[in-house]
Amino acid sequence: MSLDIQDTIECNQGEFGMDWGFTAKDSTGTVFNLTGYTIAFKAWREGITGTLLINGTGAIVVAASGTCKYSVVSGDTATAGYFYAALVLTKTGVALKPILYALEIHESG
């Protein structure tokens, strides 16, 4: 199975209190207007989609520019390793494919 990974997010184990910023784009690379959408941010270990490392709510920064963020909270980066992550955009009456990312949490120490 091949996943369409948009980019890689990197951080150190145990870090929190920062925002991960994103710009949503369609398949042609055009900025996607987020007006009316809600955003979820999810992360999981490859092959274990039923167990989420992160299951949080994102926030729109500027809807017309497609910019949004996820604010990293304590515990989100407690486990080092390589994970998949997704921005899940939802709006009544609209079904979109999640925007996928690679998430690399470096071991601290």
C-alpha cells in the first residue's frame, strides 16, 4: 500500500507547547479554502491504525489561505518513533481524503 505523504513533521520526545502549522492544498497544489470545516489531527504507528498516539482537534488560522494548526499538548510526543499522521477535514455533506504526513519523534537523552 502506498500512502501519499505530504511532508514530514519532526520533533523531540517529550516536547509540547508548540504549534505544528499546515497549509491545506488540493491534488493540484492549489490552496484549499477551509471555510466551514473542522479539523482533527491524528497520529498512529504504521500498521496499528486502531491505536492512536494523538487524537486531537486542530484550529483554522486563516480559512481562505488554507492555513491551520495543531497545538501539541503534554503526552503527544511521549513515545519516540516513526508514525503516520493525518489532518482530517470534515464539513457537512463533504467527504475528503485525509491529508497524510510522516511524524518522526526523536528519542531524547
